Amino acid sequence: MSTITGIAASSGVAIAKAYKLATPDLSFEKKKVDDAEAEVKRLNEALEVSKKELEIIKENARKTLGDEHAEIFSAHLLVLGDPELVNPIQDKIKTDLVNAESALDETANMFIDMFKAMDNEYMRERAADIQDVTKRVMAHLLNVSFPDPALIDEEVVVIAEDLTPSDTAQLNKQFVKGFTTNIGGRTSHSAIMARSLEIPAVVGTKTITEDVKENDIVIVDGIDGQVIVNPSNEEITQYEQKQADFEKQKEIWAQLKDEPTVSSDGSHVELVANIGTPDDVAGIINNGGEGVGLYRTEFLYMGKSELPTEDEQFEAYKSVLEQMGDKPVVVRTLDIGGDKELSYLDLPKEMNPFLGFRAIRLCLERDDIFRVQLRALLRASTYGNLKIMFPMIATLDEFREAKGLLLEEKENLQNDGVTVSDDIEVGIMVEIPSTAVIARQFAKEVDFFSIGTNDLIQYTMAADRMNERVSYLYQPYHPAILNLVNNVIEAAHAEGKWAGMCGEMAGDSIAIPILLGLGLDEFSMSATSILPARTQIKDLSKEELATYKEQLLSMSTASEVEAFVREKTNQ
């Protein structure tokens, strides 16, 4: 038995055997062969097994994630069945009398290099498809296990170096009871998606892939951030009880599902949720959310071989708006860059991508992409209560340019006879310190602010939030952060506007009393955090917390702030 400490990323307790999600060793030795037909047969068998696996993966993805996510596997199946790829591999085996592994590798690399060199973005994406599917075929030729999250059909805890958004999107919560990774933090995309899926997760353990063997029994304690490997029977019983207690607590929280979010002294705030896809709306409704505070539209663009069309986007936005009825839906325009890449855009590699060509910067330069999204949003606006938010705004000029494009597309649509809502609020995400500092100037022109603390904290503290070695500097209660947040809220209120927060800080139990006292109007968080937050706010007095405001803002350290809040709120 061993205990590994990490970062609690998604609450709950999971107990199951380990499933290690790692690319296997695909190294091989080039060999001459005497029986070419036997090698061709080996190749064909590996191709057939790979096709069957991809069919299963595609169907699983369709059932759990929808047709859109399943399409990437259709592309992979086309590659596997393409005679332009398969015939040259077979010919090389017969002509050069080499083993199937060598013929596959050389032929695949030839096509990958050829497609990568093409000017057409769609054709360059074919290189990634060939790389993905030939790895699978190679694994079968070498008779090694090729892990597939979508193929998991028994209860497991996933062990990985990290999980990409596409990895996490393939997880079926019926079988994946939890996961734990070497790297990452509470604000990494795998952690955020774990909370959306409502599966326990511990990230940033540093060594979990070394400490756990396939089929070890693992406990993931997503409440306290610990992973227990090969626990004793006594420990299993202890954590089963902890799991049961957590489920009972969830039942207590659920009693407030249909209640408004009101403090003990009668002040109402909105508790809304962050989502990535239309399928996430069910989680908001089931957890009593009062709207969508952040719709991350980049998931429409990820896991695909080309940009989503205007109609595809329209249908997604329309679906969310219709499901939410008259409740607000804040849609963030495309935020690609940083740790979110699109292979088919072929963006240049950057030394510091989080501070580089991303989000609104990309959209303003590639307005052909941006205008398609804006048109889709405007067309969907009549189906609900739409609010549009631009990310990564650093200057007023950027906001004015982005809003100008929105108004141009609105006029174009109306000229074409398309009905567009005249009641769309347009705001910005405040995630750059300079924007928070001059929030008063922005407040005169925007309709609302939503504070993106995930990036605001990392930029203010100069600490990469994905780097566990500096995770101690990710301090949401740091007085510098609190002063920036307060500045934004005061600026909004001075102009009669509202201020929300869509970073993970909004659902943090220590931050909630601080934010309530500062006057935050809207708290947007993972859907599973809504009911615990509502329960907490019900017992807090906003008026009393407001009296501590100046004291908190003048403190020197995050630990001082935390200790003060714990004392005053009996946490």
C-alpha cells in the first residue's frame, strides 16, 4: 500500500482497478522475410482488428457525445480502408521482402511527410489521421495493447501522464469511475471536464504513472487530493464509507435544486454554470443552475478535421439556448491557443503560447473564421437569452473592433431577411491584469464583465497554472487578486452594469464569502459545484461580509485572507 498526494480536481471517491492510458512502445526491428504472403496476411489482420475497434469507438462516441464527436473516427476508418495507403504497404512487403512493421512505418511516414508539406489545411490534417491510425495498426502487428478510453467496458480508474480534452471526452462515466494524472491543476481542461462528467479526479501527482501498475487496485479521493494504491481491506471499507457519506451530502444539497440563491439577509445572486457542449446543459438543469455563465465554444472546433460550418455552430448554439429557455446564456467566442490547439489551423509554434497569438487576437486576424461564428450566434439569438463575450481582451481597441464585426454581421443578416434579437448584451472576459486595472474605462462601453480568474491569477502571479512546480503561486485569495476583482466589480456597478466570474475561483468555498462581500452579481462554476455553493450562500450574510471588505483588501498574504475567512465563517 502507498499513498500519493496530488491536487483534488473533482470531488468524490472512486475505488477500482487501474487502467493505464499510455502509448505503448512501438519500436521494432526491420527484418527480411522469406514468406511475403504471410506478412501481407499479418498486415491485413491488423487492419481488420483496427477497423473493428474504430467502429466500436465511433459508435460509443456517437452514443455518449453525439454525431459531431464521432465524425473524427469516420475519418480514421476512411484512412484504414484507403487503397492509396494500403496497397503501397503490401507492395513494399512483396517487393522488398521486409516485415509488415517496416513496410507500414516507411509507407506511413512517406504519406505523413507528403501531407504535412501541402499548403491546403484540410490535406495537412490527413497527416494526423494517418499517424493516429497507423499507430493502432502497428500496435496490433507488435501484439501490444493500444489503450482506448472509448473502449473501456469495465469499472476502472484511469492512470495517465495527462488527459487531453479529446481523451477526457471519450471517457464513459459508467465505467470510468475516476482518474489521476502526473501533471495538471484544478484549472486544467481535464480537471474541468472531470467535474462536468462528475467523476472524482486527482491531478498533479507527479509520479502516479510510475507508482501504479496495470490492474492495481486504486482509490481516488477527489475530496482531499489523495490516491491510495493497493489499499488494505480496512482502507477500502473506510473509503467506501467516505463515498457513501459524500453521496448523502449530495442528497442534502439536492433539496435546494429549485430554490433561488439567496443569502441569509435576503440578497440574491445568480449561480450559473460553465459548459463545453450542448450535452452539458442537462448537468445545469439537474443541479439547479440559473443559467450558463460560460459556454466554451472551442469544443465545437476540437476533435475535428476542419472548421465547423456556420450551420453546425448555429445548431449547437440554438440547442443550448432552447434548453435554457429564458435563462441567460453567456457564450464566449472562440478561445483557441495556449494549451488548446487546432491541428488544421497550422498555427506557428510559440515560445509562450499563453501570452501569444490566441483568442480574440487570432479571431481579429482571421476574421473569416470569426465572422462565421458571429453569424451563427446572431442567427441563434432569437431562440433564448443570448449574451456574447469576447475573451482575452487587452485593449479597448480590440473590444471596439470585435463589436464592430458583430454589428456588421448583424446588419448583413438583417439585410438578408434574417431575424436577429435586438436584446443581446455584449461583454468581455477580464483575464488580463491591465484590463482589470482600467476597468472603469471598459465599463463605459461593455454591457457586462465576466472575470476569468484562471488566467487572471496566472498572469498576475507570473505562474503557469499548468506547471505543478509553481502551483503554490496559484493563489486565488492573494490580496493582489482580490483588489483586481474588487476594481472590476466597482467599475461595473458605477456604470449600472453587472459583474460575474467564470473562473474556478467562483465555486471555491473560501472565495465565495469574499466575492459575496465584494458584491459579485453572478458566480459561474462547474455544474456540480452549484448546489454546495447555494447551500453555503444560504447561511452567509452579504451585509456582514461587506463590512470586512477593506480589511481583506489591505491584508498582505493569501494565508492571512484564508485564515480570516475561516474564522469569520466558521469553516
